[in-house]
Amino acid sequence: MRRIVLCFMAALASVPADAGDLDLMFGLRSTMASAMRDHGLDCPDVRQIVELGTREDAILLEVRCGPLGGPAFGRAVRVFAYVDGDYSVESSSLR
């Protein structure tokens, strides 16, 4: 089951996606943005996601944030998306 979830998450994040492409994944975007805010980052909404790779229990994503309905701003942040639905920000992205 874990591999199925990872494959599904990889398919969702396999290509760069702009905000208009993510309309169906609003819950995913808002949950990820909330997790990033919990790590002290200014992230009103996730605007772009690029998959960088996988590991056994997570997918490494490059995420850009921005305002709802607006373009991405700032630098990209590396986020681990775990199969259980949790997110963590790579510590080197916080510097």
C-alpha cells in the first residue's frame, strides 16, 4: 500500500505545476502551505511544485509559495512529503 501511495504522490508532483493546474489539489496545497508556515516560512499558498526525487518513505519536492491567485515569490523550499500525509521542510531550506 505504501508503494501505491508513493506512486500516486509521484504522479501528482512529477511535473512542474502552476497554480491553475493545481485547482483540484487545493486541499493538498493548503495543507502543505500550513506545514511550511509551522516551520516559520511565509507561505500563504503553494504555487509551484517540482518533484526532485524519492526515498523509501517520502518524496522530495521543490516548492514555491505565493499569494492566492498570484504568482510564486521568493526562493524555492525543499519539502519532504511523507506517505502518511505529513510534510517536513529540509533544514537547509530554512537558512
